[in-house]
Amino acid sequence: MDYVAALVPPVVMAIAFTALVVTIVKSQGGANKAKEDAIVDAMARAEAAGGSTEAKTAGA
């Protein structure tokens, strides 16, 4: 029965890792993808236009 105790942790970790990968893949895209992309684009434009607020406060 030692072999069962030796095999259980790797099998559990493999199942958990597979579930994690499936969750990550499923969460890519979808209905909110356009909204998320728009937010990232807006943040990039704001940072390019005026610099980040962290950089301004750090220099003050």
C-alpha cells in the first residue's frame, strides 16, 4: 500500500494543475474581452500622454 501513498500526491497535483490551466484558458476572451482591452488601451494612452501619477508623486 506504500505505492498508493506515493502516487496520490502527484496525481492530485496533476489534476489541480490541469484544472488551473483549463480555468485560465476559459477565462481568456469572452464577453468582457472588448471592455478589458478598452480599459488597457485607455490606461496606456493616459500614461503616454501625461506620464503615470506614481512617477509624478515620487518626484515631488
